[in-house]
Amino acid sequence: MVKKFLLMAVACACVGSYTVAGAQGTYDVLPDPAKPMVGMPNPVHEFSTIDEAAKYMNIMPHLPKVLPVGYNIESVSTINKDILQVVYGYQAGEDATRNQAAGKRIVYRVANATGDISGDYNNYRVTATEKVNGTKVTFKGGEKMVYLAGWIKDGQTHAMYFERPVTRDMAKAIIANTVAPTAHTAPTK
């Protein structure tokens, strides 16, 4: 009886492993390289300038005109043609003592949509809401330092994430100077 049970268990294991091996990508017919494989399209599109991304999205985005010393545009992209994302990277200048960001980034997002567009779903110790030039802004981080700020102004939703936190006053200064000029250009490299 035990022998019969053991043989049945081995037989089931062999059949099960054969089925699993067969499902792991063996092909009866090799794929045709002329026919592209169908998959999920990439929702992120990279651009050389903010103007190109804005035209692609048909938006005139408000952008920060004041940033901590040493931050410049690192990349421009869109997400699902709904969110414009500009990543500002810290580049050390001659006086490295003025900003110790050491390569940290500021990620700014803007959209003609509502809801949380930050992409940051961390739980922060402190969440506070204050008005900046009449606009209600939500700050997340600590008592004095901010990792994330979000607000809605002139029909656009904004989110700014700081890899290295800034003071709430610095975040307020950036937000107060976020405007919609007639054209946006990235510095040439």
C-alpha cells in the first residue's frame, strides 16, 4: 500500500513538473521577428525641452522660477500624456559650501487633472496645510523640514518632492514663484 502511494506521488510530481516546464516559455512555433510582440506601451515620454513636452500635452504649465542654489533642469518627461514632470538636479558650483545637496533631486509635477499626482505615497510624520499667496498648500515631512508639497492653482495641480528636505520657508518661496510664462526653455548643455 505504501509502495503504491509512493509511486502515485512520484507520477503526480512528474506530470506536474512536465506541465510547469511546458508553461515556462517553450514554443511549438518560434515567434516571427517581423511581428512585434504586443505589450503594455510605455507611459513615460522623454523630451529635450519643457516647450516640447508642453506642446505634446497641450498645456502651458506653471513652473518654479526660484530654486535652491545649484539646481538645474536634469530631465523633462510626461507620464500618460497627463502629467508633466521636470527633474531638477543639483550641480555643484565653485562654492560647494552654499548647498550640500550632493546630487539630490527635486521632482516637480504639474497636470490639468485633480488628485494626488506626486507619485509619493510615504506616510510622513507631519502633514500641514497653509496658505501661500492665497493658495492652499499641503506640506508633508517634519515640523520644519518639507519632503513634499502639493497645491492647486489656476486649474493646475502641482506636486514638488524634495529628495533632500528643505525648510518650509524655502518651499513657500518656491511655490510663491511658480508661474506660467509664455515660453519655457531648458538650459543648453
